[in-house]
Amino acid sequence: MADYRVAPLDRLIEQFERFPSIGRKTASRLAYHVLSMSENEVKALADSITQAHRQIRNCRICCNLTDTEICSVCRDDSRDRSIICVVEDFRDVIALEKTREFHAVYHVLGGVLSPMNGITPNMLHIRELLARLHPDTVKEVIMATNSNVEGEATAMYLTKLIKPLGIKVTRLAYGLPIGADLEYADEVTLSRAILGRSEC
């Protein structure tokens, strides 16, 4: 019996399978959904992907995602620039902003140190962070990396670099289980973590 395959459909499924946490079954569902869309809907989807890829970049100051040179947080004059909250990626900024408790600025590392996965300090936005740290203007750096092995190791590494500059370094007081990701925490837990941070 011949193997029934449609090459363009197989390629589409394979592309969806490359997304994080997407298995063959979910990739197939997404591919079939795309096939059921109108020509205009497919074009709108393709255009959105292309535009996002072309237009979104890292903020020149904090390395967060933005479609302008400087992100909306860094442009906000009401923010306390003497406190910088260091997070792993842009999703953590969104999570912390939802609490409405944090009124300072951020720095997005773009990941965490992970020697086993080949992620070294020069692959993260650490140089950009250090360039922002002037003791006369920055009084505190909050380490808000996730409470897993890589997040803790990254926080410790950065603390060793920052403390000699005479800047206070604190760590979020996690009301989270070890291994939990910041982006999945609820607003109340994150609010308490911000208010209850401790010095490293």
C-alpha cells in the first residue's frame, strides 16, 4: 500500500513542529487550520510574522523587545532610574508590569548562563547592563532571574560583577516553588516578591 503524503502539508507541519512545546499532533492541527483559512487570512498571518521579524528589535538601553529605538518603559520619565530590575526575557517584564508594583526600569539579559547548553556570558546582554551601572545614578540592582539552577547561577555571577561597583544588589523574595518560572506567577505572588526582596 502506497504511503499517502502531501509534500507542502508535510513541510508546513514540520515548520510548526520547530516551535517550542509543539508536538506532531498539535503541529498537524495548526497546519490543517491554516489550510482552512481564506487567502486574505493567510496573507495577513504571513505579513504579521514577516513584519514582526523585521521590525522588532532590542531596546538600545534595556535590551527589551521594541519596535522603536527605545522601549516605552525606558521612555517613561516617571520611572525611578536608580533601580534596575534584571530579568531573563521580555515575558518577565510583562509579568512584572502586570503587578503595577514596580515603578523603576528593567534590563533584559536575553537568557541565562547555561554552560551545558553552550550559553556563556558573552551571549547575554551583560556588557550592556554593566555599561548602565554608574554608582552616582544607580543605587540598586534587583536580580529577578528564575529560581532554578541556571537562574540562580546567573544571579550569583552578576552579583559578583556588580557588588565591587558599590551598588546594592538584591534578590526577589520568591513565594514560588523552586524551579518555577517568573512569567507563570500570579500578580499577588510577584507583588510580594518585589516588596520582600532581600540583599544578596
